[in-house]
Amino acid sequence: MKKNMKKWFAIVVAFVIGFCLGVIVHAHYDVLIFWDNPLCLDGGEPDKHGCCEGEVYTNMGDLGFNCCPESGGDCFPPMR
């Protein structure tokens, strides 16, 4: 019975360690890929305000400054 418990304990510990490492690597990958080099959907870089081509840097009062499409639609926070 003791051998069986040790095996299960080892499996659980290995799973937890693997899961934690996977989460850390995945989170680090997302941060490095997206935030170190933010690109617009067309592959270009945002302007000095953080807006992509076809977006207008807009003061939305209490909501702060956002990038809004020239043709209308949802506004988004600028990329930094």
C-alpha cells in the first residue's frame, strides 16, 4: 500500500510541477510576443499615440484617450 501511495504522490507532484511550468512559459511567451513588439493587424507599427492606420486618437472624456476607427465602430485603448 505504501509503494502505491508513493507512486501516486510522485505522479501528482510531477503533474503540478509540469502544469506550473507550462503556465509560466505560456504567460511569458504571450508577453514577449505581443507586448515587446505590438503590431497593427496590417503588420505595421502604431503611430506615436499608439493608434494604427485608419484610427483616430480620440479624447473620450472620462474614458480617456482611445483609438477609434475613422469609419466608426468600437474604440480601443492605444498600444504602448
